[in-house]
Amino acid sequence: MIRSRLTSKSQTTIPQSVRKALGLQPGDEIGYVVENGQVVLTRVSATPEQDDPFATFSEWNSVADQQAYAGL
């Protein structure tokens, strides 16, 4: 079992062997799934939509908006 310690700010360092096994690099996003008292840690692959900070603003995603801002 690989271990790490939780700090007073609820932070931990992901051990090097885990980072290497998952191919983690600085800035990568990590996903957590809690199942039956255990946590599964995964590397989250970014999609172009996830990289778009405005993707969550669906009210600004009409055809008229796309045409109006297409040239910007």
C-alpha cells in the first residue's frame, strides 16, 4: 500500500509512484470516485469543451450569438 499524509489544510502530495503510474503532470485534473468507503483516483482527460471557460454559459450559445461573435 502506498501512503501519504493529510496536512492541517486537508492537502496531500500524490506520491511519485502514483503520479508516474497515472502519467500525471503539473496542472493535470484528478477525479475521485468514492465507493464503499474507498476512493478511486483517476487522471481526467481534458476535452476541448472542458478547456472552454464559457462552455457552462449555455444561455449565450444560440445561433445568433455564434454568428455575432464568429469573427472575434
